[in-house]
Amino acid sequence: MNFLRLSFLPVNVDAGLLLLRLWIGLSMLLIHGIDKVSHFSKLAPTFFDPLHVGHKVSLCLCIFAEVGASALIVLGLFTRLGALIGAINMSVAFFLYQKAALTTGATSGELAFLYLAGYVTLLFTGGGRMAMDGK
């Protein structure tokens, strides 16, 4: 019966927050952010512009969130600020971009919604004791 309770796994909230920070931060940084940086000139002319600030500015804001805020989250430095920036970025991606994409049948927005959940969790919890914030 102890096996079903998973009591063999240590209970450590700070280790869980470290894992969440690394998982969310590194995947956003390495899979999404770096890709946008490396393809900036190709993406800039047509990047989604929901705030009507210009395609290039919208791309720069997205890169700031996906690279800068993700780096803060991975380091655990200003974790809640990084999570707020990430949550805003994913809110735009889910509520505005995905709404537009759904009209064309492109995507469901599930990935943006899952990232949003991770960012909101870190916004409420902070980085934990294993973050630079926790020192």
C-alpha cells in the first residue's frame, strides 16, 4: 500500500520548484526563444502584432519574455517578475494569438495554456529556497 502513496519519493517543495523552474525556463528559452532570435529577420515582417505596436516591436517583446524572463526563472533571480512577464506573454499567445489561429484551424493553444499554468504557479510560489531569490 505504501507504493500507491509514493512514500518512497522524498517530499521537498523546493526541489519541486527547482524542477519546475528549470523545465519551464529551459524549454521556453531553448525551444522557443533562441529560435526566434536566430530567425529574427525572417519572422519580423509578419510577426503577430496584437498590441498594434508594430511587428518588429512585438517580436522583440516576445523575445524579451522568452529569453530574458526565462533566464531569470532558470537562475531563480527575480523569479516572480520573470514569471509575471512569462505569464503575460503566454496570455497574449493563448487568448489573442490562439483565438486568431483557431479561426483558421491552425492550433489548439494547448502548449501556451500549459506554459501559462507553469508561469502562474511560479508567480504565486516564487522560486523556492534553491533559487537565488531564496538565498
